[in-house]
Amino acid sequence: MFDVLRNEKIAPNIFKMIINAPLLAAKAKAGQFMMIRIDDKGERIPLTIADTDGKNITIVYQVAGVTTHRLTEKKAGETVSDVVGPLGHATDVRKIGTVCCVGGGVGIAELYPVAKAYKSAGNDVIIIIGARNKELLIFKKELADLGAQLLVATDDGSDGEKGFVSGILKRLIDSGRNIGLVYAVGPGVMMEVISNLTKPYGIKTLVSLNTVLVDGTGMCGSCRIQVGNETKFACVDGPEFDGHLVNFKELKARQSLFKEQEKHACKIRGILQ
Amino acid sequence: MKKQTPDERKKNFNEVAFGLSEEEALKESSRCISCKKAKCSMNCPVEIDIPGFISAIKNKDFGKAIRIIKEKNNLPGVCGRVCPQENQCEGACILNAKKAPINIGGLERFVADWELRNTASAANHRPLASKQAKVAVIGSGPAGLTCAGDLARMGYRVTVFEALHVAGGVLMYGIPEFRLPKEIVQKEVRYLESLGVEIKTNFIVGKTSLLKDLFEQGYKAVFAGTGAGLPSFMKIPGENLNRVYSSNELLTRVNLMKAYLFPEYDTPVNIGKKVAVIGGGNTAMDSARVSLRLGAEKVYIVYRRTENEMPARKEERENAKEEGVEFRMLTLPVKISGDENGFVKSMECVKMELGEPDDSGRRRPVAIKGSEFTMDVDTVIVAVGQSPNPVFLKATPELALDKWSKIIIDPKTQASNIKGVYAGGDATEGDDTVIAAMGAGKRAAKAISEYLKNEN
């Protein structure tokens, strides 16, 4: 059993939870994730570790189905039955020069530890974040506090410039900024657009994939994805991959595998989607 | 042994075989002639005194029977159900001459279940830890649990680290409920806990802690029973389509996460109406039978050799056939095709014929030119084997591995190249059954005890 210390709504449909998990917190590094299971009937779902303080871990989740909905019902002082990790490779953080960190939607929370780590390693970090509107623009203050250049886009123009993160990145590149690495995390379509954008410029681009997982340790192969000419397991080979090699069409198709089941489960539980 | 009828059982996940009644067990035990030189015991990987426990059954002393078994085997309820007895104890029984070997597996299961019903006897055990040395066991599958149990009996303080949320390893995620009820596994795990074994779930050695951390925390020896948790695929086009599963994924969803009870349980599984299971082992049979129970109308076993070369137990092949699984032998899938949404629509195969024997001694299947054909299926389960789970191995580069990434060990002691680190089960070469893994766990426990005596 793991104690839930906090669970709060930070944006429409987006929650931040802090869980006491000292072993995991002591080892977790930027880019890694964990598996969580609420109780004996719960499923195992992966969540990126957004922050740690050595004893506790912070996760940020968007309500998308039964499990994330049930997570919202957990109150401080209650417990979740299982938390395990840290899983996946940590981000290979080193001094590169200029690193552009791009985050979209709930992926912005996942971007935070990575941007923080690149900054600490002495890189010139440019952060670009985007969401549908300003209410959904999470972690803006935390990212601003890193002291890096922060650029914002919203679909409706309610914060930053009206448009997409890709537009900002393209302008940066075209303005002649010498970018050594682009790191993108967010919805599949966003990571695809960013990867397609940087490819002709030959800018190395890492994406952090959010595939379906069961165990998270290489056992089931549910998270497999074509990268270049090979099939990789996102859980043990990733979750970060070279964005120019990822088959995004396959990623999006595989994410739809349980859509009907999820809808059905939400419907009978009276959870509106 | 009595079973649920095929028509009945293919609609539920309840155990297929009912087990022997007391009357049946007494009758069966009375047939044993108690050989002086018991070939059955000699062919048991954990050397159970088989004539001894059968004699106790004859005398209706079931408590004594289970004690005799447990001197050598900590998981009798499991072994009575899933051991390939036909190749081991029962295969060596002298009564094979009359084509009527003793049903040793059935008798083992009978006394194990008898004890599990009488939970008081398990509660009588008290933790034994009398020695100071702490031993870490990585993985709570059959190898790890056996090693842990034997070490606890010797008085060591044992901690088992399990990556999943529940102990049992492949016994929980791999073998279906209808062959091995999960309650039986959990009762056997609790028995080990009653011996003083501490089990830490949600703990991945290689991630949550490293091997060196365990030694720093005072563990004097380590047994790695990290299992075969990395499924192989065939590397054919279309394998990443939706509704192509590894057998591991299908079985984990259904057995460990109870997807067959979705939506009461939260984990879903998405199976179509026509399922092809590729492979010829027990895992393939399990996957086929699980698919039927999930509501598939047609289930095929697709195997590139013939039934004679299949590694699956005869009993499991027969169970599958009785339930309506169709065998498509000498058939090799070459491509899986999908619809516009990325879901399986059909599978292209070629017909094979058997040629010259290969390295395994089995005749090598060769494709027949021009024999391509299409199977109308909407789900494909790939059950073509697996390699060792990489998490612990990658995090422990100093551990010597063979070219299949299996941990190299001394077969007598299960010792790896690292001092104080032992390994067995599917993480090493050859231990491909539950009982073989248990045998490795036993050898390792003995060797670890010797090692610790010499260290002090």
C-alpha cells in the first residue's frame, strides 16, 4: 500500500497526485515512468514521474478512462495498492548546447523533469509548451521558474501566441538558432508533426512514447512499436526514441486497440467521456 | 481423473480437472507396489519419496503424506497439477509395463488440496529463521519460491523481491486459472511466508534497487530467478497490428489481471471471433483455450511441424482438441494483413513438409513452393517462445550471459560468475518446466548454504 499525500485538480480534467514511495523516489530520474494499480480489481497503467523530492513522487494524469477517473476519487490520506518503478531508460542528459524542449497537453508535466535536468547539465534550454487553451496550460509556473526561455502557444490564443508549438519551433529554427536537440513529449500527433518538422533540418529529435502497457518490464510486448527497421518495446527499450525513426501511424493505431472496451466500461459505470 | 465436459468447460474459467476423491485416491494408492528401487523418485527433479507418500495415503494418513512431499517440494498443489508427470515419475513407473502407471500427479494434488482445506496445519508452522545470514531471491516464480522455501527451512532469513504486485511469477500470469487456480498458488505462497520467507512485491531488482544495493543492504547471497519474460515474435510483416498479441500479453491480461471478468475488473482484452495461435507448446495450448473461453468461435493452432514434434503435453493437446481447437499443422505464417484501422483481417501462410533432421533432432520443416494460402482470422496470438527478461540483466552488466542472453551457471551449483550470485529457472538454459525450475532452485539453495558456511 502506498499513501496518497495529495490529489488535486490543476486544470480541467487534469490532476496532480503526490504519493509516498521512498524507494522509487530515491532512484527516479528524468524521463522515467512508473506503473500504478489502484486496488485488487484495478488495471496497471503507466504514468510518467513528473517530480520527486527523494521520498515522494508526483504524477500528473488526464482523465481518459476508468482508471484515471477512479484515481480522481482518491483523497489525501487514502492509499493506492501498487506503485512500481522507476521504469524505462532515464533521459541521457548531457551538455549539448541548445536544447529545445517541446511539450503539449498533459505531456507538459512530463517535460518538466527533462527540461530541469537539461538545464542543470548546463544547456541553454528553450521550452515551448502548448495546449488548447490557457486553462489547460499546466506547469507553466514551474517551467518558468527554471529560468529558461519559455514560449507558449494555445489553439485559441488565450495565452501566448495563437497556434501550435510546431509553429514556434519552426520560426526558431528558421531564425538561425543553432539547436542541438529537440525533445518532444505530448500527444502522438504533436510528436509526429515536430519530428517531421526537424527531419529536413537534420536536428536530432527525441520523443517520449505513451504506449499501452501491462507489466512495464518487457514481459508482454503490448508496447511494441516500429522504430526504423526494428520492433522495439517502449517499456524496456524506451520510452524515448529517435522521433525520425518512429512509425507514428502504428503508434496511433495501437493506442486505439481498447477504445471500444474503454467506452463500454465507462458507460456502465456512468462515467461520461 | 474426472473433468468438466468439453462443452461445459469451454464456457468458463473453472478448473478443468476435478481432482481425485478420497475414495479414488485410496483406490489408486492401493495399486502402488512400493518398489524398493523406486524409479519414480529417481525421475523426480526434486526427488520426492513417492512410494513413501503413497504408502501414507494407503494408511489414510494424509498429513504424513503431505509432510513427506513437503520435505522436498514446497509447492505440491502446483506440481500435482502442472508437472509433466508422463515424462518424469509416472513415465518411469514400473506399471507402465501393463500400460497402467500410478496417477502420481493426481495423488500429489489430492494430498496437497487436502492440506489446503485444513489450513490449520499450515498455520502451525512457525518462522524458522535461526541463522543471521540474509539471502535475497529475485523473482517469485517456481525457481525463486523453491529456493526461498528451502533456505528458510535451513534457517536463513530470506527476502523475495517480486516485480509484479503479487507473488507467483509465471504461476500467476502464465498458467490459466482453469489449469492452476490462482487461489492454490496464493495458498502455497502463504505457506512459504509461514516458514518465514518475506515477500516484497512491487520491487524490481535492476530498477528499484541494483544488485550491488542488495549486497550493501546486508544480503550475503542472491538467487536470480528472473524468468523468461521477454516474448519473441516471428518478425513477419503485420505483427504490430491490433489484435496481434504475444501469448504473454494475452495470458497476463487474462490470468494475472483477470480480464475475463472485465468490466468488473478494469483490465480489458480485445479478442475477435476467429483466432490463430502460432506455436506448439503448452503456452500455445493455453492461449487457444483461453481464446475459446473469451468467446472466440473458431480457434486454430498453427504450427510449422506436425503434432509429433509439438512440445506441448499430450494431455493439453487433447484437452484443446476436445474443446474444439482446430490444429493446422505444417503451416507457417508469412504475413498478417490489416484493415484500414490497423486491426487484423487475415493471415497469409505457406504449407510445409518435413525434410532432414535439424540441430534439435526433429525433422526440419521446409516450405512447399506455390502453396501460399490465406487464413480468415481477426486475431493472432504469437506463442513462439521467449527470451530472458532483460531488466535485471541489463542493469547488471558484470553478469556473464550466453549468446541467448541466458545467465551462465555451473549446472551442479547454479552459481553464476559473480561471487555469491546464483541463478536458475527460465533465466538460465534448459529449465523449461515448473518442476525443472524448482529443481534448480533446490540445487541453488543447497549451494548457497554451503557457500555461506564457508564464508563465515
